[in-house]
Amino acid sequence: MSESVIQRVESLRHIIDEHNYAYYVLDEPSIPDAEYDRLLRELQQIESQHPDLITPDSPTQRVGAKADTEFEKVEHLIPMLSLDNVFSLEELDAFNRRLDERLTNDSHREFVCEPKLDGLAVSLLYENGILTRAATRGDGAVGENITLNVRTIKSVPLKLRGDFPRKVEVRGEVFMTLKAFNTLNDNARENQEKVFANPRNAAAGSLRQLDPAITAKRDLSIYIYSLGLAEGVELAPTHFDRLNQIRSWGLPVCPEVKLKKGKSECSEYYQAILEKRGQLPYEIDGVVYKVNNIEDQEQLGFVARAPRWATAHKFPAQEETTILKQVDFQVGRTGAITPVARLEPVFVGGVTVSNATLHNMDEIHRLDVHEGDTVIIRRAGDVIPQVVSVVLERRPEGASPISMLTECPVCHSSVEREEEQAIYRCTGGLFCAAQRKEAIKHFSSRKAMNIDGLGDKLVEQLVDADKIKNIADLYRLSEDDILDLDRMAEKSAKKLIHAIEASKKTTLAKFIYSLGIREVGEVTAMTLANELAEIQSISDATEEQLVALPDIGPIVARHICAFFDNEENRSVINQLLELGVYWPKVTPVDDLPQPLKGQVIVLTGTFETMGRNEAKEKLIALGAKVSGSVSSKTSVVFAGPGAGSKLTKAQDLGVEVKDEQALLAILEQYQ
């Protein structure tokens, strides 16, 4: 092989990469498409003649081999959080007031404003400049490995450029342009194939193809909107400048991203993008505001699964008129009976809608809705269709008013309305098949008893076949019971029985959460477990005793007492314990030593021995306050691999930093 061939290959790759950067990042195409195609074909021809010259980051190597049967699960180095939403200027004002309460008052605070793309969030991991992994957001902690499919997206560089970090993870939105979407659907119609309802569905479906060759034909795009972690490079102190760094590494950033000051400029940006919405080459459903200063972001921290320093300002939902044919009533997990409007199908906001929520009877009376009415449908937040008003002048003669049922549509138990509440409930409790199904789904969910493989459809089959009458019956199931169901093979049955058996070992907090007590989420369940330590103490507690516990108010206390006052519920709990459900003994908080009381601890990075949530629980039990951000008040930062800005800030402030082994030593010391 001559030196000139090697040089030509390197030259072609460099030229093609430069043109990709000009086209996708700078939005300034430097050559005609035909010339680009000629260069790519020349490179493909040389590589086919000299396969030993092929490298993974070559522009010709975007389409890989077909996957097996499913995508591998991968844990994000740093959790991918979702965003809270605001829907009005009043709610945007409230968001700003919350910022002012936590930061120095500054009416001219800088925000990074960007369109909220209607696509699929992904993370991209580059090591030594080479794309090594791409993953979906998943549940925020764990996503799916879609590296082979993301490599087919032409705007994703396989190799970074410039002064890139040694290791960097970025987050972005994969989407399909309107042009690509229309082309895809036109081709589908010509071939008598299924068409996609909207570009988001098309992008999601394309990104999750097991065959990357199919994804490669779908013409997906990506814009990067944030940085997860970066090692081996000095990062800018603001979000906007970090986006410029990201762009300098060859990654595409939305050209509509702007730096604005104060809420008034944010509102102006919102209005400008709303007016421009129809001219954009892609679909958006709002704009996103992010506090620009990174130190302010860290000080603000997070609430639940969303950052306090960012919010999405959603556009007004699109509306259409249609006919309300009838109203049905659905029964939820807690017995709440919800009216659902059955509609003449209508296309709203990119999807065909045939059902919409009416919320409750008070809403029906407020709207004065009758069966047969012409109604206006809105997709609230572009997600949940709802009836917003009635076109009274189109009401037909004899249109029927809607009345609440006197008995449950599923079990025929009587229906009651709670005092001072808008909700009607079935009184059948766990005897009601609808409530049983939802209670079992909740009980077996990942955050509760975590019975792997027990999906919604399987639960419905088990209840419909009368194999489960309450949640305790799960632990009475045999392989034969499961094999009797549709599409269940012996291997699947054995696997499910094993998962049910494995779920018997749990924690008191998870057990309490799994029971589905109204208003009792994970945090309240943990409070009950830590404060009262035993299921008997929890079930015997009075409302007065419960209200005395941290973060439990009178309404929640009333729901807890009502649940445990029910003899059927107590019976089910006793059955669960008799069938082998157990958990490690819990020591009440008041009886625990508090050796770390007064210490403020921050956890960052990935820990190999235990998850951060588990470590947080143990530290709190020892009296420590576990914070989400580093400040001068922080006592110590425990940092695992992948630690990013928190580690940097700790070093800048001179806060003590220790590794996972030191954390384990402390926890072991006070066990």
C-alpha cells in the first residue's frame, strides 16, 4: 500500500468531517450535495480495496450490524432529569420568585432560552474524542443502549474536533424534521405501509429499530442542549458558554438558542418563538429557560426529578371541535370514578383523539356538557386530551344531561362522594376487580415490590382468570397457574415465579409504599418506616400520632388511618407476612445514634458498591444532612467516578473530598 493512498484516505476523512461540521453545526454548507457524495463514494471505494484502513470513526462506518432481540440497559453516569412546566406568565412569575428566594434578588438574571424540541432525549458519551456510547433517557437513571442507531445520524460526529475533553457526556434531543417526516410518510403511503402520526413518534420509532440500516434511512437529526460530565478540560462558568464549547467540539446546537436577561426578555423570547413556530423546520411544543450561571444552578439544586434552575414554558395546546358521543366511567386504583368522554375521532396536535378526560362531575356541571354536544377538545400540555368547552348553539334537540352512577360499573358496589371533595369513589375496595388490577400493578412496580416480568397485561389476565383476588394471591401462584394464560411458555412461567419469590425480601418503606395507601408516596413511606419502625406500630397509630411525624399532614394521616381501619386491608397484610414477605428490622430514628449530626454531606459521581440513594438513606439515619449542592457549609464531598462540577466546586472552595472507600468505612464504623 502506497503512502499516497494512506494520505488520501486521511485527507478525505478530514475534508468530509469539515463539511459535516459546516453543514450540521455552522449551518453553512460549503459544497453542493453532489460534491459531498462524490467525496464519500471515493472514500468508500478506497476502504473497500484496503479494508485494513477502515477505522470506527470513519464517515463510512455509520451503519453497524443488526442487534439481537432487545437493547442493553445502561446506567447513566449522571442522572438525566426531566423538566417542570409552566403554562402561563403567572406561573413563569412564580418560577422567577422561587429563584429570587434562593438566590440574590436580581431582576436581570441571565437565562439561556431555547426551543423545546418535540423529540427523544438521549445522552452521548465520547472517550478520547470517539463516540463510544449513546443511550435513551429511560427512567432518568437507566436507559437503553442505542449506540448503533445514533451512529447513523449524520449530524452526530463520530469523532470530536478541537480541544475536546478526555471523557465527555452530552445530552441532546433526537428529532425528525418536517421535511424528513413528510418524505417518510409519502414513501410509506406509496408502499401501502403504516404512516406515523407525528414527527416525534417517527423519531422515537426510528431510534428504537433493532436494525440500524432502517434507522439510517429515516433521516434523523439532533441538537445538543446540555453537558453531563467532562474530564480533562476547563469548563466555562456559564451554561451559554458551555454550549459554545460543545459547538466547538463539533456537536450541533440549536441555532435558536439565545441569552436573555430577566423574565421580561424571557417572555419576549417565548412570544417570538411562538410566532415563528410555523416557520421552523421541526416541531416544538414550547421553550425552555435555564439559569445561565453554573454556580447559581448548583446552589438551586433539584427537586424530585427536576432541576430548580430550569423550566419548560409550554405553548397553548392546539384545539379542535368534535362530537361527544357518550360518557363512560372508569374506576382507578383508589376507587376514584372518572368520567371519560367518548368522541368522534378528531386530529388534534398531531394525533387522532377519540377519548378525553372530563375530570369529575363538578367539571361536567361547570361545562354543562350533554351527550351529543359539539365540544372543543384541547391536548393539555400537548399530552392529555380534555374537553374545555361546549358549543351550545350546536346542541341537538334531546341531548341528554350526564348523571353520576349510583353503583360501580365494575363490581356494582355503591358509590360515595367524599365530604368537601369532587371525587366519587367505589366502596368495593379490593373486592372491585378494577381496583384489584390497579392495586396489583402498583404493588408489583419497580419502586414497590419490584416483581420483574409482571406487566400490566399479565396482571389483567390473572385477575380476569380469577387467579388473583388480592395482592397476597401473587405469592400463591404456581407455574401451572401462569402456563394456563395466553402466550405463556414454561421458561417465562419459571422466571416469573422466581421473580415473585425474590420480591419477598424488601424493606419496610417499600412495603408500605406498595400497599397503595392514598397520598402515601415513597418519601412518606420512608418517614413512616424510619419513625415507627414496625408495621404494627404504623397500623395502630392514631391521626394525632401520625400528624406529629415529619411532613405528614392531617389529610394524609386520615388516609393512613382509614386504610388500616379496614379489616380487609389488615387481613391482606397478615396474609403477605404469613406467605413470607419480610424485611430487615428497622431501628426507630429516636433510638439510633446520631454520630454525623450537624454534618452536611454531598454525594457525587457513580458508586460501585451501592447506589447513591442507598448511601443517602444510611447517612441520614446517622444524623447527617445530605445536600444536592456544594457550598461553604458542606462538611465533606464523597466523589465516585464521573464526578463533575460538584467535585470541581468542592476543590475550589477547599471542601474535603473523599472517595467511595472512605464512605464505606464511615458507614461500616457506625453500623
